[in-house]
Amino acid sequence: MNVPPGSAMQRSGLQVVVAATDFSARSDRAVRRAAALAKAAGARLVLLHVVDDDQPARIVDGECELAETALADAIREHAYLAGLQCTPIVARGVAFDGIVKVAEQQQADLCVIGSHRRAFLKDIFIGTTAERVIRNSSFPVLMANSDPTLCYATSLAPVELSECSSQALRTARRLGLLQQAQLTVLHVYDAAAAGMLNYAGVRPSRRNDYLGKALTEAARDLAVFMKTVDLGGLDHTALVREGSAVAPAIVDVVTHTRPDLVVIGTHGRRGVVRLLLSSVAEEVLRCVQTDVLVVPVKDAAPS
């Protein structure tokens, strides 16, 4: 991921990047992506491994020692970490909780995490480690799925025309993730009356008129919304899609356009409601194979 010195990306607001690793191939992608972003921005990189402490103390101590050695070896031996200010940390506890706590303690601007192997019954109720980190974090989380040696040339930002979406876009720009990417802003709207008109036997011409007006209104609303978002002069392409279910519509667009990065905001709800009801961001995370930046917005009211 070559970035010219003095580029816009190097002048980003990215100061501290946390990369969580379990030493698997999946988390290696996350470490490499985090290293590339940190190097481009001149940021400090925190390499984090969390040891499960729900086992005998001697085993926990032994795993901590092994993890500390592995992190030190990685910093010394891997070329992609050369020249970076790296801080190795081994924490104890539940994986997602340890990641969240260390990232908050380190005042991370971004946490990069790989996708995790799923345990079917467990994930039905609580989600993967990555999803639980995102659900409980107060900082942006990047799930790294793609080749970390490639820069983000294209990006897709689904928006719901709310302050949550606006903050997600501004955060992605501040972190330097949009400067080199051709940005498409997607708004999924619901032409709710179309089905009723069809059921009621209304003439096709009237139904088509309604759909045309709904499309025009959605495009106008998106244009008005984008005027309120400060992208620092970055160009973008507007895209509107009709769909009664937002997440499947987003996944369909991602599947067909294949962006390098998806940027999505999520409302900062916690507790039982958030546990039982998957957000659009979590549904997208489960279905796409590209990198996804999730920006939690704790103080944004739903639109």
C-alpha cells in the first residue's frame, strides 16, 4: 500500500491504530492492513493479543509468555512492521472485552480486526468476536477481509440521511480512508405504497408514476443531505436504490459494484435491545467479503 510522502492520507487524523490478533491467517490480514494505514498516516500501531483467562492460572501465564514472544518476534522480523512505532500488548480476559478495554485505554482512533471463524449456536445469540467488539465499542472498527497490500480505490457509504450517517462519513475522511478512493454514497429508500397499488389493481401507468416520483424524491433528499456533510472537497457519486429491507439492498449493491471499502454508521445502542436485534451494520458485516468500517455514533438520534 504505497502512499506518496506528504499525501492527504499522511495528513489524516489517524494517530493510534490497534490491531487485534489471534495469530491466525484471518487476523494477519488485519495486522497488515493496520500496519499499512499506520505507516501511511505516521501513526502508532498497537499489536494486541487477548489470552482467555477462563482456564488454570499456569496455562494463562504460559500463553501470555508465548504471546509476548510472538509479538516481539513479529515486530522484529516482519518487513511490513519496519519503521513503525509498535506497542505490543498482551491482555487477559474475554477476547472482545479485552480488545475494547485496551483500545479505549490506548485512546485508539481506529481498531482493525479480522473476521472470525463462526461457532453457529453461539453466534446466533451473541455474534462473533468482531461483531461483539463493534457492538460494545466507542471507536471506529475496521473489519479487514480483503488483500491488505491493496489501497482502497473505491468505497461505498450507505446513508440513512441522519446525523449518524453524516458522522460516519466525516470520520472516514478524518481517518484518511476516503482520500484515494472513488466514493459512492448510497441511499436505500422504501416505495412503500407500490405493493399496495399493485394489490389494489391500480393501472400500471399510475404505479409507474408513483415509483418515478419516489425515485426523484429520494435522489433529491440525498442531494440535500450531502450538502450538509463536509467531505473536504472530496468528489462522490450519488446512488439511490429502492428496497423495503435496507441491509439486503446494501449487500446487493456491494455484490454488484464490489467496492474495496464499505463505510457505515451505527447508532450506539447497548443492552438487551442491541443484543437481540441485529443492526443493519451487523447484517452487512455477516454478508459481505470486503473491508467494512463501522463508526459508532453514541449521541446521534435515529432519523
